[in-house]
Amino acid sequence: MKNDIKDIIFPEDVIQKRIAELGAELNKDYADKSLLIIGVLKGCFIFLADLARVIDLECEIRFLTASSYGFSSASSGKVNMDREIDFDVEGRDVLIIEDILDSGITLTALRAFIAKHKPASLKICTLLDKPERRQLPMTADYTGFECPNEFVVGYGLDYGEKYRNLPYVASLKPEVYS
């Protein structure tokens, strides 16, 4: 698995430092509020777990499944996601946690889907942002890192359901995914 790695882009210690900074921002911005955190599966699970441990607020954590990639290295343009929400969103401060903001297709659909349920506020926090790949106009309210236009894995991000367990974010050798 490690032989498939081209470069480590964000080492584990750098990621943990940035997560602590994001947690401090969220603690300040949501002070005295009850936060509903919605993690976008599957890629967010490691980022969300680490971020949740530095958020010192009353919060509820829920998950939705949404993806436009499947087993490909490029977006299909079609978003597959949960069709129903089995928890209350109306009137709540909602923070969507995503692993990567790439094409913007998935988050645009997910934001619209959650907005229909009338939250008091709705913001997005992403570990990685790849603005060069944007197909739809979308920005995150909180961003860990701007990511170079490389196919990245690790720290929850996958290729074909592999590499999620790497403790860092790395680029894959092109021959692995092409």
C-alpha cells in the first residue's frame, strides 16, 4: 500500500495542529449553541472523530452518505445520497463535515437537501479544498487545507475503499488510479 504513495502532502502532525485550530474556531463561533454535526460518509470519519474531540460544545453527531465518485478518481456528476433524514434539523445550527471539497457537486446537492429541512444555520467544514477542480460554485466556511490538484488518499480519503487508514494525506502514483 505504501509503495503506491507518490508524496505525503499533509503529514499527521500538521493535520492534528490544523484540527486543533479548527476546533478553536468552532468553539468560538458556536459558543453557547447546541451544534448538530452531520458527517458525510465515508471519507469524513477520521477527520470528524479527531475534530469532535477538540470541540468543547454541546453537540449531536449524525451521519449521511453522499458521493459522486464511487470507485472512480473523477466525479460521475450524479450524487448518490441518503433520501431521508431520520433526525430533526429544523431550527438547529448545522455543521456539515466533509473530507474534501473537490468538484462541488456532492456538497451542492447535500447543502440543498439539508436546507429543505429549515436549519437555523448551515455551514460546511472540510479537511481539504481543491478549488482548481470546482465544477459548481461552492465554498466551505471552514477549511483545513487547500489541496494541490493531485489525487489524494489517506486520513479517511480512499481510492476503491483502500488507503483510508493512512495517518496522513498523500498523493497516489498515477499508475495506481489510471
